[in-house]
Amino acid sequence: MRVISVVIDIPTRPGDIAGRFHNLYVKQALFEALRLHHKKNIPLHFAPGAPSKYGYAKRSFKYNREKQRKYGGNAVDLVKTGASREHMTHNMELHSSGAAEGSKKPVSATLRLRFPFKGGAGRYKSDTPLYRTITIDQMRREMQAMTDQERAEFAGIFWRTYWGYVQRHRSKRKRSQFSRPAAWGDLGTATPRAPKPAGWGSGQWGTKFKL
């Protein structure tokens, strides 16, 4: 099974956020970025412009002619009956492992897709030609491909989602502090603790695309 990883920096844990919440928000942000990647970009791999955009292997004239004769249509790469397009754009699995902080294993999130036919999950010999000239391994590489723009967008979604969770956490905690009964303390003299500056750390996380 081939794995393609996208590696970017993760945020340093803010001083006012507990480690367990930091780890939770990192994973939730990774999942959100993967869900949006699946929703927006995976369908593009079945579009007519995908070969040039993602660097697909060139199909021969004979291959396309036989494909059109057998399946009809416009000989779009990765599309024959449309079953793979339908299955892979509507089904996925998300998994995570490790932690952003407090674990020997770096945090990672995985998007798993499979072609809906024998060998589509990589459990069979991947170098066997599929429809004579294109192998399953080649098709998986084409599905895993990402453009530089998509990688940048992925990182941006992760960043915005993580800090969105952090801000909601802080707002919820602030509302909780000011809604406590007076017997719990003198709110008039309470001084809230200022959070430590939060920035980007040197840690890394990886997303794995398994097909």
C-alpha cells in the first residue's frame, strides 16, 4: 500500500491551553482539512483536465480507443464505468495516531481510499497491468497527487481550524468564569491570567494518503 505524506509545522501549544485539548484540537483540525480535501480535490482527479494538472501517465492512442469502444464516453483518465469515481468521491476513512505533545510518536492523520475492484486497496500485486497498459499502482499514485496550491490550502485550513478551536475554548472558559456564583470568589478583584504568546513550533505532523 503506497503512502504519500504532506508534512507541515504544527502550532506550539498556547500556555493557557492544556495539553489534552491541544492534542485534541490538532487532530480535529487535521481531520477537517482531510475532509475538505476529499470533498473539493478528490473529484478533480476524475475530471478531463486531471492528467496535466496531476501528472498522470500518458495513455496510448490504442488504449483510449479500446476504452472508448468498450465503455463509451470521452475516455477520461481513471473513469471507465464511473464506479470508481462514484465510490471514491463518496466514501473515505479517517484515522489518526500519535500526539502533537507528550508522545514519542508524532501526530499523523490518514485519509484512506480504495478502488472498488480486486486489488483496489493494494492487497494484490500492484505491478500487474490493468487494462493492458496502466497498473493499479500507477492509478493509486495519480489519485494521491496534490498540487502545490492544494498543499498550501491544506495547511491554511489546518491553521485556521486549529486556532478557531483555541479561540472557542478561551471564549467558553471566559463565559464560565463570569457565570460562577459569587460565593466562589470575588469576581470584582479577580485578575485573569494572560495567555503566553502562541506561535509556530518546530514540530511536524504528517497526513498520509493511503490507497
